[in-house]
Amino acid sequence: MTIAGHGNITACLVIFIGLFQPVMATDKPADTIEKASANRMEARIKALSQFGKNADGGVDRVAYSDADLQGRAYIISELKALGLSVRIDAAANIFARRAGSNLSAKPILFGSHIDSVPGGGNYDGPTGVIAAMEAIDLLNAADIQTSHPLELVVFSNEEGGLVGSLAMRGHLKMSALTVVNASGRSIGDGTNLIGGNISDVASAKVDTDKYEAFIELHIEQGGILDEEKLDIGVVEGIVGIGWWDVTVEGYANHGGTTAMNNRRDAMVSAAELTLAINRIALRTDGRQVATVGRIQAFPGAPNVIPGRVEMSIEIRDLKQAKIDQVYAAVEKAAAEIAARNKTSIRFKEIDVASEPAPTDPRMRKIIETATQALGYSYRIMPSGAGHDAQDMVHIAPTGMIFVPSVGGVSHSPNEFTTPQAMARGADVLMRAILAVDAGALEK
């Protein structure tokens, strides 16, 4: 036997034995790891904010724009500097992998997105990516190798419809590929531009047993944590959304010659319905919200009684049964209003709604325990906004961490989360990753 042959046999034995090693957590307790660096996190936020920076102090880093491409290049360079191996899937999601000690263990996935809305802020999305990078930094500094491989993900085009995570779930519709976003590019063309391969997008779908868990850290985008002076939100789920177009039909007539008691005013019915929707949402027990965000009267002349009004209704809650309950009450109120005002009210459900996406109870407990161990204040709360995590709940046990948004401001250049708040979130993320690595999901 040659020496080269002997080396090959030895390598095979090492791989064979490694396949059957039990999953073991690091032997270094989390308490020995340094706390997250607020300064380092803020420096990365500021560096990323240069790509797509606008005159108002925010960013226009919409998906598929030149700024998005530049921001992704910056993030990739930072990931490689952390010693991670980087790949981009067919949906243009970025994955950065850190090897684990156990060859048979499933990866732990965590991350968020870096694209923005037009006129957006610097923290919605990037905070989660920067926190994920900070977790890797801390592991590297402590010379810790986890049993499970770690994968940091930067999802593509979150703001334009959760494109990257939908593709991972296998739910990205081919009809969506022709949709043009604020970059002026279609989803299909844009995906190819930033490193994906839309002709092979089906390959981005992942099996439900691929990942041990998924964790997303995000700014709250609301004001609850800031108002209550709390450090962390343990997200119990992402609300479902029901959306309806409503048409109110009356009779258009002269506004000067038609007596008040002879009118069939569509706007009056629409106004009464708007107030009824608000009243129902307020008086129903729970945390549901209902919104009339769009309304238009026709023919739209100052001296003509509106003969038709078109309006929208959106209802959000963490439970589909509650959305259905509120909608049923709205329908009942609409029938009474229509009869009283001699108008008609029709509802059309719009197929852009999303189902409620509760996080995994075990992941909620892991995040809660990590927060308690650090001595940080917290509350368990729903997310009223959509996130990639709502797709990931269908792929892996999913948890989500909120950090405060100052003043509850988001999707605005005035969006802000303090460096200290980001660091506390990264501390919780780190402990949650280590807990999952230690087998907390099985306890």
C-alpha cells in the first residue's frame, strides 16, 4: 500500500467516524463570551447606509437597484472577512456558512434582509443582518466551534414581497417575475442582476428538514417596546392579513336640488362603514387591527352626490378566527347601513392576504430564557408587520427577536434604533443560537 493510499483510507475513516458523532454543544458557557459591541454594530450600520443614501438621511436601497447591488457586495466582503464561505442561491439569497464540529448536524439559520423601501431608514432589515454578523464575530473571538453548522442568510427583496423566502418555501409564483419594482427592473431581471438565476429558481426551495432552526432579529417597527422602556420583544407570531375591496353603490344626483331625505348617498354609507369598522376593531376583545386605507368617490364633483364609492378594508390578527370574527361583524354592520341609506355594499376578498404565522413555542421559550439570563427586560408580543420569518415558519422551527424602534418610527429616514439596543438584541441572538446548538429544541 502506498503512503498516498494510506492517507486516503485515514481520511475516509475520519469522515466515517464523524458522521456518527453525537451532536454536542460547545464546552464554553455563554457567560464566558464577551457582550456584543454596540460600536462595531453601529459602524457596520453606518457603512451599509452609504449605499443608497438619500438627502433626508435615509436610504433608497430598493431591491435590484444599483445601491442594492453595492450594499450586497459590501455585506459579502464583510462575511468573507469573518471567515465564512459565501454562496448565492437561484433566488439571490446570500448564505454564509460557518462549519460545525458534527458532520451530521443540521445548520442553524439566522439573518434578515438589507433592501429598503423608497425613502426608507437604515435599520429595518440591516439590524438583523448586522446582529447575525456580530454573533459570528463573538464566536470567532471566543474561539468557539458549534456542533451545528451556522448559516447567516440575507434574503433578497423582502420589501417587495418576501421574494427570497417565498422562493425558499417554494411559493414564489412565476407570474410575479414580471412585476416591476421601484428599481425599474422586474423581479426576474433583478434577481439575475444581483446574482440569482431565475431560470433555475425552483432549486432555491429547501426541504423542511434542512435546518435545525431559524432565528430573525428585527427592529419592532412599532412603539410598544420604546414606550414601555423594554429591551427585547419575544415575537409570538406574525399576524395574518385579510384585505377586501368594497364597492358602495348609491345614486348620483344634483347636490343642490336633491332634498336630504331623498338621497341615496354612497359616501354617507361609506363614511358610516368606516366608523363602524373602527368601532368593531376597538370593541372586540383582543389585539386585532382594522384599517380603511383607501377611499374614492365617483363621479367626484363637489356638486354631485356620490353614486359610487370604492374603498379598502384590511384586518390583521395573529389568529385567523379573529380575522374572520371581525370581518363577519363588519359585514353585518354593512348590511344595516346599506338598508338604512338605500344603498348597496359589496365586498371582494383580495388574494394578497397572508395567513397568520405563529413562531415555534420552543423557540419562543429559548429566546425568553436567553433574555432572562442576560437580565434584559422583555415582553411577548405579535408582529404587526410582515417578515421573511412568516415563510420560514413553514421550513424550520422559527423564532423572532424584536429590538426597540425609537418613537415607533419605521419606513422613514427618521427610523432609529440605538447601538445599545442593537447590541442587547445580538446578545440574545447569540445565546439563542448556542441554546439551539446545545439541543434545547429537544428538551
